[in-house]
Amino acid sequence: MPQTTYVEAIRQGIWEEMERDSTVFLMGEDVAVYGGAFKVTKGLLDRFGEMRVVDTPLAESGIVGAGTGAAINGLRPILEMQFADFMACGFDQITNFAAKCRYRWGQSIPMVIRAPAGGNIHGGPFHSQNVEMPYVHTPGLKVVQPATAYDAKGLIKAAIRDNDPVIFLEHKYLYRSVKEQLPTDPFTVPIGKANVHREGSDISIVTYGWMVHVAEEAAERAAAEGISVEVLDLRTLVPLDRQAILATAKKTSKIILLHEDTLTGGLGGELAGIIGEHAFEYLDGPLVRIASPDTPVPFSETLEKAFLPSTDQVLEKTRWLYRY
Amino acid sequence: MPQTTYVEAIRQGIWEEMERDSTVFLMGEDVAVYGGAFKVTKGLLDRFGEMRVVDTPLAESGIVGAGTGAAINGLRPILEMQFADFMACGFDQITNFAAKCRYRWGQSIPMVIRAPAGGNIHGGPFHSQNVEMPYVHTPGLKVVQPATAYDAKGLIKAAIRDNDPVIFLEHKYLYRSVKEQLPTDPFTVPIGKANVHREGSDISIVTYGWMVHVAEEAAERAAAEGISVEVLDLRTLVPLDRQAILATAKKTSKIILLHEDTLTGGLGGELAGIIGEHAFEYLDGPLVRIASPDTPVPFSETLEKAFLPSTDQVLEKTRWLYRY
Amino acid sequence: MSASATLPLRATFDRPLCDRVLYYMVMMRELEDRIESKLYRQGKVLGGCYTGRGQEAIPVGSAILSRAGDWLTPSHRDMGALLIRGITPREILAQYMGRATGLTKGRDGNMHMGCARRHCVPIISSIGASIPVATGLAFAMRYRDESNVVFNYSGDGASSRGDWHEGINIAAVMRLPIVFLCNNNLYAYSTPLDKQMRITDIALRVKAYGIPAEIVDGNDVFAVYQATQRAVEHARSGEGPYFIECKTFRMSGHSAHDAADYVPRGLREEWSKKDPILMLQKYMVEHAGADERDFVELRQRVLDEIAEAVEWALNQPFPDPATVEDGVYEVR
Amino acid sequence: MSASATLPLRATFDRPLCDRVLYYMVMMRELEDRIESKLYRQGKVLGGCYTGRGQEAIPVGSAILSRAGDWLTPSHRDMGALLIRGITPREILAQYMGRATGLTKGRDGNMHMGCARRHCVPIISSIGASIPVATGLAFAMRYRDESNVVFNYSGDGASSRGDWHEGINIAAVMRLPIVFLCNNNLYAYSTPLDKQMRITDIALRVKAYGIPAEIVDGNDVFAVYQATQRAVEHARSGEGPYFIECKTFRMSGHSAHDAADYVPRGLREEWSKKDPILMLQKYMVEHAGADERDFVELRQRVLDEIAEAVEWALNQPFPDPATVEDGVYEVR
Ligand SMILES: Cc1ncc(C[n+]2csc(CCOP(=O)(O)OP(=O)(O)O)c2C)c(N)n1
Ligand SMILES: Cc1ncc(C[n+]2csc(CCOP(=O)(O)OP(=O)(O)O)c2C)c(N)n1
Ligand SMILES: [Mg+2]
Ligand SMILES: [Mg+2]
């Protein structure tokens, strides 16, 4: 059985849902003829035709608004933002309109906004950002970021079937760097459920996206030193799986909150808030946050490497917390 | 001596800085002839003329971009967003361009973006939001929200003199509901310094904006029950005054993190992260967060009241934590 | 300037049509007036309070041509369009008063209302944002090969926004069935047209998109009606979007708290001579056999309806605070 | 289509001017070529890699008219403008290679460069965002009553963005001194013009703003030059913004990784006959006393300069990782 990459998994997920439901369509810049800047949507035009795979003008606010209108009028749009960084151009439509429709007038918006996010590809300040937090902080949106090919396929399918707007963040470094054998039978991965990516008993690393793999590497190295690390892959950032977060916190009592996104105002704080309030009595050490520093994402190799959280850094903090 | 309202304090601060420095100018929708939707800029046109008090077309992204360009070319713009909610329309310009100029090319952007924020005025989902977090989370921006007339005047002056872009959030409920006697001599309030609004020893409430007053009320009532509450008014959200936050945490060991903004991804999490990591050993109880629930801001009186954090709610949590 | 000069005889506008149109225009006028000059001042209506006084011909003359399958995205001075879609004065009043039985159940206020069942998107407060949304509504119509159209409403100020541009361009490129109704009322809040743009006809902007645009007297309900007929026909037959600029004037402050001192003296007086309701009534007297008594009667009927609806709305419950967190996400 | 047919005799373009213009065009061509087909493929340049091959006449023919006090906001195919402003091949190469001595000190990469001292705003990656920024630069000029102007560069795709619309409108309303240079190269990434807009001349869009617009052959450096002269004069004399649409073609993929299979066969070949460098050289031979040997010599000089600069850049240090957090805020 061949292995399936993360990018191919997303493509398959979209493909299957478009086969399954004729109201699902895809729209964005360069998604049809070209197959998307990262080729996530390659081949879809040939299979589904121009009405369902739509190249748009270069206009993110227009695209999001159009998607939302189409969702109101009975379709299930999948919108591609060419880079997550440019979602900023559609910020008002996403946060002020799409997110608030159900609360304001009971209108469901079954829409997925897909966007390649994250760094480690020498993309610099405008093509590497992790943009989850403004959306995590907007009531009415769901936010998802898969770390594996399996989850990428299962979550994109679940996102397309969801009746709320879902921000689906694809990590562009993972597109072609992770792969695995996928089941041949159809499957979905439920939104809102974290996954214990690795079981452990001494320390928990709560994380998501590319950092799941960094945590896993650090855990592997820690294991060689006799430290047992649990890695919790959140998979969904909204709604957060509080139960799973509190369970791992109570289990190991020592927690590292890890993300690639910058520190201040990042998800680590939210997790610290949840754990610090609801698992306070269980904690045997400080809530350690590891994140990128509070700067734009630098371009140059040396800087980007210094910027991104590394396995070494995670390992070091793991040792420190273990000894605490 | 007459008392000065919060709105008048901001107006005075702008006025004084425009007198002091001819590169300071003001731009926005309806700010000149009309004096602004909340009349913050009333009278400035007559004093400073059309070139320095500029009515613009209805275009937030255009306004922010223009402000940034003017800042690059030697001016010190003060931009008014008619409501903080509509800053979303200029989100790309603020977060992707203005915020990153210094890091990318050493270009300082001495610009203030003023915006009336917050609820309790029956404004509903589009005219009541607290929008600080996406900006708190954007490296390169500073973020300020005064709670008193004194701070409003001192901070707007400091913001105008600052050489980085400052998001200056004015609480519209405070505009005319708080006032005090201000010194006649010029003064500024430094960005980045929190203020112990009320001293106490049993419990600390860390907060900002309108909630400073809610905390103060709760503290007053708690005092009657023999609970001594310290209220820390952050005043600046970026850069956070970590020293003051940790000092109050270490002093009382019992912390309430209070904000009007919605819970998930709100500043309370960031504060929990800082305290949970750096004052862990001092804590004698859970990190209690009080915030609005994760919904859009509802319009109707009954709902808005249920939505906003109340003195009762704060008092109740204070009692609970005291007894913990 | 005499009213009849701008409203020539049009044989097709028979009495029943005149009566319907007049009813909605008068209802909009009186209902808004009741809200603004009574309920708002009495504190029964909180928050902002906008009216479309003097602009009634635009929503009414256009929306009257909408079919059940069409969608409308009204703006904040288009109450007539909501009335035509079957939204009742009761519902509107309960909305304004923030009651549980209002159109948004108290979650939103004043003109920020609409109704999915009756195909009206509630106002999107960010000015201009409704235009991309209209594009999507229309896209779905083409997707299903329907002959429905979208009626999109916006003002002169909206045409300064990027969303306006992005949305109309996408609609044009994709040839989507949308009728854009632009009310050029010469002001956006306090900002006059010449501070908003360096042209006077917004229709000129539409050259950028390669779609038809026309300019009509927005105070002449039949001029709006006829242009909308042309536009709807164009859109329904697959020819794509059509833009109508309706010249008019905002006969009120921006909202209830705005005295509009910035409007030059005389301008409002001049426009009051072109009151769209008076113009229509004049036409009806001259060409459709109506007389003054009919109008007095109609107005009374409308006032009675409103009085009944106010009474009803005042007795509606406020939303239960326990429900504040409901309805953010789907519950399965 | 013969080159000379589109490039008539223009007595004012004397040999020294021709030489200067040709130098920058050849330098841009060869430097970009070196970066794309050597350094990028060798892995010495990481990230994206865009070139303005075939479009050199636009940045060069316009920026050559800029004065020290002017500001430029180039886009991603305008390297010639940076060269004219005095930014050196060394600096550009160090930028591309992410070195500490590059224009952004390794903080940003490839074409995302500029320089405050030489009044070039580094590219703002969000397409269209530079247009409001240009407006602000120009506002400051008017504020101080200077006669400087802003040269703003963008592509056809940019004109679909809301920022484009908001910025030009504000510039028009405030009569700000900006020359808008639009390169209409028929594609935005893979998207051809007819999927981007329903018109073919972007200049038509500018009717929306009440400012002058003209269309020129963007491959004819003197056509660009002359239009820019008119535009600059207009802007410097306080008449406000001026828009120039330069018809051209992107003679490369969108970036180095794009084979541009979506471009119909033959289109690139046809445009290659209108190569702006060849057109200029032909003119110089026919009217300015140049010959082939001059061009060979010039090219060699340019290649030598580049070789030296590459050597230098390859030996430049990478940024010190310890500095990663520096320079986000002012340190006082
Ligand atoms: C993006 C945005 N900015 C500002 C506002 C505040 N605002 C509400 S209505 C209005 C004026 C709108 O003018 P126009 O489009 O001409 O409509 P009119 O009120 O004249 O009918 C403004 C500035 C807003 N709602 N949205
Ligand atoms: C707001 C935004 N959306 C998408 C992109 C990705 N992108 C970079 S260049 C480009 C095409 C630009 O086309 P055009 O303006 O015609 O310039 P050209 O590349 O043809 O010179 C796209 C889609 C971007 N940079 N910014
Ligand atoms: Mg208007
Ligand atoms: Mg192009």
C-alpha cells in the first residue's frame, strides 16, 4: 500500500466530499486551472467542472463574502486562501459577518476556509505566519489544524460536513514532509476531539500542528533518558477538548504548552488559563510555555531557526520540568 | 476646579500634542467638520485647520494605509476608527504592514489608531466589541486602554509621542461616565506601566478598561466583608507590565483575571500563562478568570447584562477564592 | 421645481399598483417616524436609530418587483423592502425594542434585522460588506440554474469601501444575477459627496466592471420601478449584474442623535419639495383617480396598524438572560 | 509585429539617456536571470523567486524620472526602480541570500526589499496594499507643501483588491501627488485577465476616481518615459494623481517554481518579439548611433558587475541568531 502525504490526504478528503454532496464547491485564487499554489486542488476542475471549482479574482474579502452568501443560499463552500497571511484581507467578512450569522439570525454558515499556514519554509514575514488566534478568539468560528495525513483527511471531511464556519489551517511544511498509509474505507475525524499522540506519565506536552512532530522527537529523546512524555495533539482549537486537556494535566501534573505561533496572546495562554483554573490542585510545577518569540517571522535560515521552537528547546524544558 | 471627563481628557491630550508638534495630525471618518461620532475631536478643525484635521472617505483599510505612509514620510498620524469593530476592515494594513515595518526595514511608524471599544451602551454585535486581542498578539504593535480620565489624557499623549504604532482603545461607556479633576500642568502616563488602582492584601484582581471600575466596586463591597482586594489596572496591554503583574501575584497569592472581552483567547489566558509560569510557587489558589462568555455581544438589555461581567459576579468569585 | 415635472404620465401604473406602492411607502415613513420621534425619545428603543425618510421610493419601487425565490440584502434605510417581503410592523417593533419575539430575538438591534425564511439578509453593519455577500447569494442561484436574482442595497458612502469594489467586480466577472441599488443621498454620516469621491455620479464607477449602469431620480418611485424592471430582466436572463444609481437625499440626521448641522441651509427644504410620497400622490390624483380623502384614509389605516403593533410589541417579553449563550454554534 | 513599428523616432532621447536606461534594463534582466536560473537552482537563494523579465521598460522608464525627494513603492517585478534609486546589486544579492548585510538584514527575503534612505518602500506582500500607503506618503508631501511625488507600482491583479480602490479614491479626493504605474501583464499568477475583470483596459477603472488615465505600450521604454513625464508634471503641479496603464506580458512563470503551462501556446513567443531591451537597442542603432558592439560591451560590463557582487554576497555573513528578537520595537 502506498503512503499518502498530508497534501494528498486533504485533496482526497475534498474530492470524496464533493463526490458525496453536490452542494459542496471550491473557490479561490488559482485553485481551478492551476490546482492551487500548493496543488491541493489539482485535478478537481477536470472531475467536477467549472461551476464547482472556481478561479476567482484576487480579492480575499470578496471571496469570503461570496462564500458566506453562497452558504446562506444553500451551498457548502470550501474557500482557499492562497496563504493564511492574506486571510487578514478578509478579516471583517470572517469575524464580523460569517461568524455572527447563527447568533444574530439563526442562519447556519456551512463553510470551510482553508489556508496554508506556518513556517520552516523560508517564507519570511508574509508567508509563514500562524494566524489561528484571532479566529480562536471569535465566537462562532471553529478552528482546526491537523498534524498528520490521517487527521488531515478526516478533519477536512468533518469540516466540510460541519454546519458552522470552520477555519482549516494546513501546515505548509507538513504538506509533503509527513505521510502515512490511510484506511481505504471512508472515515472522518470528529471536530473537537484531541488525540493522545503519545502516551506518557511524567510530563505532558499539549500542542498542535507541526509542533506535534517536534514534541514527538523531543519525547523520543527524553524517553532515552528515562523521562516519559505524553504528547497531546489538540487537532481542534475551537472547540477545545477541555476534557482531554484536563485529563493529561491531572495525569502527569507537569505541563508544557507548546506552539509554533508567537508567545504573547498565543494559545498557550488560553491553555494555561484552563489548566490553572481547573486543574490547579494537580499541578506539580509551573505551566511552561514554549512558543516563537514575539517578532514577525524572519526569513533568513539562521533567524528562522532561532525563531521556531526546536526539539532541543523542548527537550531542555522537559528535563528542567522533570527535575522540578 | 471643574472635573474633566474621559472623552474630554482624550480631546485635551490630542489638542496639546498638536500644539506641541506640527507633524501630528488627525484623520478619519467624520472627525473634522462633525468632530467625530463621539465628539472626541470636536473643535480641532477650527483650531488646526483642514490640513491637520482631515475627513476621509469611508474606507478603513485606506485610512490605515494612508496613515502608515504618512508616518513613513515624517508625520505623526492619529487615526480614528469610528468604532473599534470596523478596525477589522483595516486588519491587513495594521497587522501585516504597519506592525512589521520596523522589524523588516528599520522603519519606525509613529502612529496612533484610536478606536471606541467596549459595550454596556446597547450597541449590539457590531458596535460593542472589545478588539484588543488580535493586536496584542501582533508583534510590533503596542496596545493601550485607559480606565480613568487621568490615564486617558496621559496615555494618549504618550501614545502620540511613541515611535511605534499604538492601538489606543477608548472605552465608549467610560467616555462620559467617569471624570476627575486633572492637574493643570502637562503630564504623560508612560506606556508599559500598570497602576495599582487599589491596594489590598488578600486577593488581586488584574484587569483593565471599564472592568477596573467593576473591580473597584466589588473590592469596596468585599472590604465591607473583611476581604482586602488589590486592583491592578494594566493600562497597557502591550508591552505588559510583567513586573507589576508578578508583584501583585506574589503579594496576595490569589488572583482573579478579569476582562470585558470574551473568555477564550482573551487576555486572561495570557496573564494566566505569565503567572502560572513565573509565580507558580506563590499561588494559593486557582487562577480564576472572569470574562464575557464566548458569544457575539448581544443587543437587548437583559442579554447584554447577562453577557457583561458584573460586580456581583466578581464579588462572588472573590469570596470563593478568599475562602479557598 | 415642481413634483409633477419629474413624474410624467405612465399608463402602466394602474391604481392597484399605485395603492400597493403607496401603502408601503407610507407605512415605512410612519413606522420609522413612530420609532424615531416617539419610542426612541421615550427610551423604549435603545442604541442607534436610523431612518430612510425621503428615500422610501428606492426600497419600495425596487423590492416590489422581487419574487419569492429572490434574495434581498437591504441597507439601513430600506425598511420598505422588509415590509414588502412580509416582515410585519410587529416584528420590526419587537426588534427595535430588543424583545424576544423580534426578528433577531434581541440578539441584534434596530435596523440590523432580516429573516432567512423571507430571504432578507439582516444588515451587515460594516458598510459595503453586503456586496460580496450578495455575490455569493447570486452564485448559488447560478449554481442551481435558477432564474432568481439578488437585490442589493447600499449608499454612496459604501462605494468608497474596498468590499464594494471587490464584490461588484466578482459579480461582473462571473455574470451573476444581481441588481445593485445604490442610494446616492449626498451624505455618508457628515461627509458630503465631494469628500467621498471626485465624481458626482456613482454610476460612473461601474465602468470599471463592464456592466450596465443607469441613473434615476430616486424620489420618483416609478422611475426606480422601471429601472428595476430593466435590471431584473437583464439579470434573470443570465446577462449578469446591473447597477442603478438612485439620486436622493437623506431627509434626517445620520441617526436620531444627529442634528445634521453640517448640511447647508436650504438643501433639506429644497429636497422636501421632491418628497417621494407627495410626488406619488400627485401622480395618483392626476392619473389614477385618487383623491386627498384616499390618502387620509390610508394614513389612518397605517397609523392604526402601527398603534396596534406598538401595543403588541411593548407587551412582548425581553429575552431570557439564561439564553445568552445559546445559538453560537449548531447543537446536534 | 516589428519592433520599430511601435517605437518611432523621438529626437529627445539622446544617447546618454539611452545608455542610462539601457544599463538599468540590462542590469535588471541579467541580475534577475542570475538569481533565478543560477542562484535559486543552486539553493543559494531560498523562498520565492519572482522576476520582471520582459517588463523592464516599466520600472526603468518611469523611475528614471524620480527625484531624490520622491518616494517609490515598487512591486515584485520592478527591480529596475530599486537600481535607479541607488540600491546596488550587492545589496540586492545579499537580500536574496538572506545575509546580514542585505537590505532587510535577512529579516525579509527576495523582492521584499527597499530602503528608507533611498525612499523605496519594501514590497508589501499583500497585493494592492501599497496603494493606500502611497497615498499617505503623498499626503505628507502635500502637508509640507513639497513638489515631490510618489511612484506607485502594481499589477493587473492588484486592481481586483479593495485596497486598490480605497487608495486611489482617497488619493483622488485629496488630490495627492501620485503617479500610478500599472503593469498589465495579462496574468495574476495563473489567472488571465478575463477571469480577473470584465474589461480589458484597467485605465477604464480609473473613471471611478475622476483622475486622468492613459494607456501605453509597456514594452516601449520611451512610451513609458513620456507618459511618466506627463504624469509627474501633473502631480508636481498640484493637479493630483495620474494613472498609467502599461500593456505588457510576464515573460516568466509567476515565480521560479511555476512553469506557466496555463499560458496558451504561442503567446510568449509573440511577446518575445516585443522584448523591451531589443526594442530599445534597435532604436539606438537606428537613431542614436549605437551598434551591436556597444551592447555586447555593456552586457559584459553588467555581467562583470554581477559576478563581483555575487562573489561578495556569497561571502557575507548570515544574521546572528542572537539578534532574532531585535528591532520589533524602538529601544530608547
Ligand atoms: C466599515 C464601516 N465603517 C464605518 C461605519 C459607520 N457608519 C455607519 S453608516 C455610515 C455612513 C454610510 O454612508 P452611506 O453608505 O452613504 O449610507 P447612508 O447612511 O447615507 O444611507 C458610517 C460611516 C460602518 N458602519 N462601517
Ligand atoms: C492579498 C494577496 N493575495 C494573494 C497573494 C498571492 N499572490 C502574490 S502575487 C499574486 C498575483 C499578482 O498578480 P498581479 O497583480 O497581476 O502582478 P503580477 O504578478 O502579474 O506582476 C498573487 C495572487 C498576495 N500576495 N496578496
Ligand atoms: Mg449616503
Ligand atoms: Mg499581472
